[in-house]
Amino acid sequence: MASSKLFLHFVLLALIACGAVASDPSPLQDFCVADKDSPVRVNGLPCKDMKDVKVDDFFLAANLDKPMDTTLNKVKSNVTLINAMKLPGLNTLGISMARIDYAPRGQNPPHTHPRATEILTVLEGSLYVGFVTSNPDNKFFSKMLNKGDVFVFPQGLIHFQFNPSYDKPAVAIAALNSQNPGAITIANAVFGSHPPIADDVLAKAFQVDKKVVDWLQAQFWENNHN
């Protein structure tokens, strides 16, 4: 009987722990407006004194109704992220969003969000999207989306969006369940790290000649986030 109770106790603790890491911690007050000038360093951003909070702490003239420049990088896309650093009232609320613009044949290249699940809605045009599951299956799920369609990318999984049109741009809005979802663009991280990963390591990992790795590392790996 005692062993059964102990087992149930550990199961309960495990379930609580799983829930705790599913997304950002829940706030313990109505809000915690980010104090970006505070010298205090915490996991997130410290709270502004309640008496100093103003309505504009919850507002941002983000101009998300306007097209963003997709000519600044070779992947021909522009990710405009709205997080707690730009909108202090988001701090501790476990949410952020982004507008993503895609030029014709533009893409948001394969990447992951280590701290967030993403739900994407197509506002204009069409997008070919997909994600890959974790090892060992690495199953690929993909779909062609049209205006008004919604798609979910599970937390931490490699995913992408691509505009297949040769003459029409596309626009999407993404919501993410973290105030700081993070983004790891695979090509940039692997071949554009500072300092670079040893070419011996990458040649073995990708089963290619070191000259191929050296060529890839010599490319200028651009960032499409702002």
C-alpha cells in the first residue's frame, strides 16, 4: 500500500513537471510589464513598478498592415516578430506573434522554435509548408495552404514555409506560445556559426567531402528576422 502511494506521488510530480515545461510559466499577477532598463537579470524581464505602468505599455504601432521589405536577404522573406522586447506588456504572458512576408519564390527556410509551438494563418497568396518529426522516424508532414488556411508547427520541430508563386507575394501571421520563442535557422546555425564548426565534423555528419563543407561555410548566411 505504501509503495503504491509512493508510486502515485512520483507520477503526480512527473505530470506537474511536464506541465511546467510545456510553455512559459503562468503569471502570478494581472500583468508584469517589462522594465527593459532594470539592471536585474532574471529568466525573462523584471516587472516595472505598477504605479509606473501606462496604457502604452500594452500598445505598439507595429504597422503590421503594411508590406515588409523582402529584398534584404537571399531567401526573399521578412519575419517581423512582436515579442516582449518590443511590446513590454507581453512580459510573462507566454505569447508573441509575427508577420511573415514572402516574395515570389521566397521562403522562411527550415528552422525551429526551441520554446514555442507556432500556429500560422495565411492572409494573402499560397504557401507550401511542412515539418519533420524527431528521430528516429523523421516523418515529413507537408501541405499546400491558401488564403485563410491555418497550420500548426509543434514546438521544437524543424519546419519551413515557401511561396511557390512566380509572380505573387504571400503574407502570413504566426502566433507563438512564448514571449521569446527563439529561432534556430538550420543552415545558418550549422554552416554559419561563430567560430565555425570543424569541417571534419560536418563532412562526417553530412557524408560529403570537406571541400563542400568549406564552400558552404564560406557563404554569407543571412538573417530574415527583424
